[in-house]
Amino acid sequence: MRKNILKLSLAVVAMGLLFAACKNAPETNGSKALEAIQGEEVAVLTDAPNVPPPITRTHATKVIVNLDVIEKVMKIGDSTDYSFWTFGGKVPGKFIRVREGDLVHFTLHNMPDSKVSHNIDLHAVSGPGGGAEVTNVAPGQTATFEFRALNPGLYVYHCATGPVGMHIANGMYGLILVEPKAGLEKVDKEYYIMQGDFYTKGKFDAGGLQDFDEEKAVAENPDYVLFNGKVRSSTGANAFPAKVGDKVRLFAGNGGPNLVSSFHVIGEIFDNVYMEAGTEINHNVQTTLIPAGGASIVEMKMDVPGVYNIVDHSIFRAFHKGALAQIKVTGDKKPEIFNKLK
């Protein structure tokens, strides 16, 4: 009898110790422990082609992100306007940069003068709808939720309010980078570029204010295929600057809603391509595919001065529908690498 009581007592003590250990253990993501959150900071958000500075801290923190939904008329071409729906007032939306393990405190505000409801689906979120189910906001409303940035990589975010294709086609997309804990390799220049296809009642550069054409969108027949929301948004005086010898990193996304991008820089080879913007790296790549709703990180060393065209190599899109941007590289010539003889 005493032995049985002793065994029962030991079992109760053991269960108590186990419960206490579980209670005091850190939260886990499956078998991987979540980092403790230390402090908080307000996220630096940038418009394309600019990118927030690299994250230098070595701990997870609470990151405050405030994003406004703004419906506004802007130039889609030199003489053509379009009624864009945006995250933050530009196309693409704000670039968001956080660290793996961060707790993101996200607030979405739909401006009072908006005409329709919106929400946001961040592909970096592990949770229903990527956040869309808890961020439906009518004009003038605000929604807030939190998520852990569990997986490093570069992710698209977009509006997921129905009709989803229309919201995306009107410009509601952007990128969120979840930096790995060890950070990314240091480079000289980082730029943000995002492709999207647009469907208007009039033809390319028809002039005036153009409305969305659902029939063309369903047929996947865009009038415009653009980098950063406007014809020649990143060419000429707005080309991405670099110097000979610079290592350039492009955070490249494709909002879609329909087309796959054959992303290519004429006259350069990608030294590194983070395949599908994940953690696997491919080398010496000429053209990389970026699906609608996907992204890629590409890196290249600029060896020779000149102007380098960034294109969708489904090439009629580049020279007839607007999918063209540029990198302008300055510095000394390198005849040992490239040299005109006659």
C-alpha cells in the first residue's frame, strides 16, 4: 500500500515538473523555438525604387507597420491617366523590410474617400488568407492584426477583396522582405522593381483618363505591362544609378494579375538568383522567370559603364507595352572586358 502511495506521489511530482517546464518553455513553431521579442520599432517603408536599409540588429523585435489604402488618379503613360488603387499612394506599394522571427504589428487603413472596401494578403503570413480574413476595411475603417515572420524570403502582398483580379490589376500589390537572421550579403546598391499588367478601355497610350477593362483582363490581353506602375518610370533621368564595380541587388516582384515575367537585364548576367525569392541560390543566370504573385532576388556586378535595359524578355511587352527599366552605370571603361574595335 505504501509503495503504491509513494509511486502515485512521485508521478504527481513528475507531472507537476513537466507542466512547469512546458509553461516556461519558449513558444515553438513546430519543433523550432520562437525567439523572444525585445522592444519595438516603427518600420521604415519606402516607395519604389528605394529600399529600406538592411537590418543590423541581432534579435527579434515588434515591428509596427502602418499602411494606407489610397485610391487616386495618376499617370500610367505620358498622356494617359488611370484610376489606381494603391497601398501607400504609389504602384507598387510600400517596400516592407523585417527580420526572421519579428512580430509584425500590422495596421491597414482604408482612406475615407475610397469608393470600395479593401484588405491585404501578405504571402509572408502563416494564417488564414495571409491576413486578408482579418483586414477587410470599408472606406474610413481600420483593421489591425499581428503575425510572426517565420520564413525568410521575399514575398508579394496584394489586395484579396473580390473581384481579386480587378483589385490587383488596379495596382494593389507590393513586396515584403523577411531577412534571414544572419542577414543578406552586403552589396553596393539595392533597388525595388515590380512588374504588373494593366487593362484599359483604350489602347496603349490612348490618352485621357482610362478605365479598367474586365473583358481584356479575363482574356489576359493587357494594354500595358509595366515596371513600377508607369511607362518609363525608371528610364532616362530616373534610371537606377550604379558605378563600375558595384554589386547591385534587385528585389524583383510580379504583381500580375496574369502574366509570368521573363526577367532579364540586357548586357549583364545574374551572378546570383535567389530562386523564387527563397533561400536556394542559382548562379550565372541570363533570364529568370517570375510568376504572377511571385518574386526573385537577383544580384550582379556591374563590370562595364553604360546603360543597361531591364526587360520582360517576352520582348514585345518591353518595347510595345512598357516593360522597360534601366540601370545607368558610370565609371572608367574596361577594354579588357568590353571593347569596340571599329
